[in-house]
Amino acid sequence: MTHWRARGDHGQAFPIYITVVAGLLFLALAYLAVGQAAVNRSGAQTAADAAALAAAQNRRDLLAGEWLKNLADPATWSAIFAGDVDVASSCWRAEQLASENDAQVQQCDGSQPLRFLVEVRTNKPVGDSVVPGVSDIRSTQSATAVIEPRCDPPAEEAEASPLPVLMCDGKEWKVDPDDDTDRPRPEDLFDVHLAD
């Protein structure tokens, strides 16, 4: 009689065991879905960072080009280092880099002369998931890149001289308009980085 009861208890434990295993399996799949979403968000953030940096670097290059064009006119240097000059839009570079990272630019704000805000959305959705309504979601992330001048524009009294020495991060550049062998590169003139 005792032996029969033990077999009966064992039989009743089996459905509980199946229920627990099914619950654990569901939890594992739910964690997988959370992981998929996290990877998708991470990809979107990488694309946003790259896009914002690319747009800012392009504007940096344009500003450096303006400085070279106005090399003989030191009075214009302050405006150039402040970004206060008309240059072409650099959002095309943000779109290019976002595309290379399998995303699309949703917003590119370059209205501030030395700052870019870029928002991107991934092309790929999160994917199949046990969590309803998640599979078609595409992650959206944003990033801001800033351009910081490395150089101190010449003082007003120095602007009257033919070409003042340009100080960039403690380095002196004695620029000669007739000699292009030793001129600062765009990265010597401006630093580009993501905003904190």
C-alpha cells in the first residue's frame, strides 16, 4: 500500500515538473528577446555615433579649407575658428555613415556652427521574439558630436602684421602663404569628439 502511494505522488509531480521547465524555457526566450533588443539598440548607438562624428569631421575639413582660403587675411581667422562662416551642409556624411552601419538618419541638426546632433534608426528590426509586438521594432538612438578649435586666433593688434604666428595647443605654426609644405592639417586646427 505504501509503495502504491509513492508511485502516485511521483505521477503528480511530473506535470509540475513540466510546468516549471516550460516556465524556465519561456524565461530563457524572454531573456533572449531582451538580448536581441539590446544588440539592436547598441547597433543603433554605434551608427548614431559614427554618423555624428562623420558630419562634424566633414564640417571641420570645410572650416580648415576656409582657413586656407583666407590664409592671407588673419582678420577672418577668429570667425573661422568660431565656425561663423558659410559652408556646405555636412549631413550627407551622416547619412553615408549611417547607411554603412545599416541604419537611416531620422534627424541631422547642424544648425549650431560647431555641433551636430544626429538621430538614426536601424534598418533591421529586433526580429522574432516570444514577447508580442517586439519583432518589428527598430531601435532609434541619437548622438552629438562637437568641434572644438585647437587654435587661439591672433590678437587684434597682431592682425595688422602680414601673418601672425598661429598657436594651436601650445604649438607655434609660422604660416607662409607661399610655402604649403608645413601647414597645419584639419585635425591640428580642430578637435572632433562626441559630447559627454
